[in-house]
Amino acid sequence: MQEGVPHRVKHLARGPNNVARRLAGYIINGYKFHTRRRDAKHKTQNSGVTLVSITQSFASSKDENPMTEAVTYYGSINEIIEVDYYGNFKFVLFKCDWYEVEEDKYGLTCVWFNKLCFLDDPFVLASQVQQCFYVKDPCNEYRQYVMKTSCRELSTMKGPSECNGQEAFLDEPPEPIVDLSILDDNSNVEWVRDDIEPTIVESHLAMSSALDSDYDSDFDGSL
């Protein structure tokens, strides 16, 4: 009720709407994110997230001198929730499973899907994360190797839209399709078909030259 308080602070103090939207996908910062449930129905993987945070790290439970440094976290999205502050502004939250991270003897980063951490702090703002995907270790199904992904350049961004009431996406250009079956050994594309008989068509210049040649042979030099 006091004057001089910013409107944004007042709206935050009031709290969000009790009704929130649950989404199956969301595009932000050039990344297209999906929940793990949606990923299970597709061949693509868009549920992996990574976050770099400046935090205090402890070498062990008995460590009394923590180090403040950048720590990278890895997880997967379970739910995407849009929190609405009564039409004044909105926030999109990712509810994630966060995994224990280790580095193997080759220097590769991997996570353990059966070892979860930060169970009391599963939420993160969608604007804070980047995307990654996981490759299963053929020798251990619970160990997954981390691969970073690059964000896509969105050329036509028309704003959030709904798809069947479950997804919030931004329009993006279609990905180019390359038929690997037409690549030769030198990775050059063969543009000539070899499965049908060729049709040879003489060019206009070649036909004109042939006609001129016939005309010259018939001309005897007299008027």
C-alpha cells in the first residue's frame, strides 16, 4: 500500500496465479526443449539441459575451506511449467532430474542416470540453461556421456504459440535434408541419375551453329 514501490515488486509480492500451464515443449535462446515423456515418443532428444553456476564447492564433507568456482550441472527435463503473475509477466520453469557427474579416464564427461542429486531444488529458469544430449555407454546403461549442442538460428520468430494446448514453440526454419545415398566416395553430390536412360537435348547454340553450317554449304556465292 506504500507509494514509491516499483510495480514489478508489488506483482512479485502478490505472488503468481494458483493455476499454471504445463507444457510439453518450449523454444528459448535458439534451443528447442522437450520433456523426457515427449522424447520417449520420438527418435530425437531435446530434454537434456546443462547449467553453469558460480557456487561454493567442497572437496569432501569434512572440507572447511570451500572454493568458489564455476560448476557445471547436467540434468533432464521432467516438466515445463509456465508461471503467470496475473497477466503482468510470466516465467517458464524447468523441473529437472539432476545427475551426479564424473570424468572418465579419457577425460570425457559422463553422468549417472541412477544417481540423482539436488532433489530439493529441481527447478531452474528456462532462460538460464543450455542444451545437451546424452549417449548411452554400451557397457553400462546407467552411465551416459555428455555431448554439447549448438543453438539454432531462428529466422522467423513470431512469438509463442500453442500446439494442441500442450506446447509453446516459436516458428523456426526447416532443417535441410541430405540424402546420403547420393554421396560418392569423395563426398561430392552426383546430380546425374543413373537409374534411367538419358535423354539428350541439343542446346539452342549448337542447333543454330548446325543450321548456319548447312546454309553456308548451300550458298554458291551468287546473288
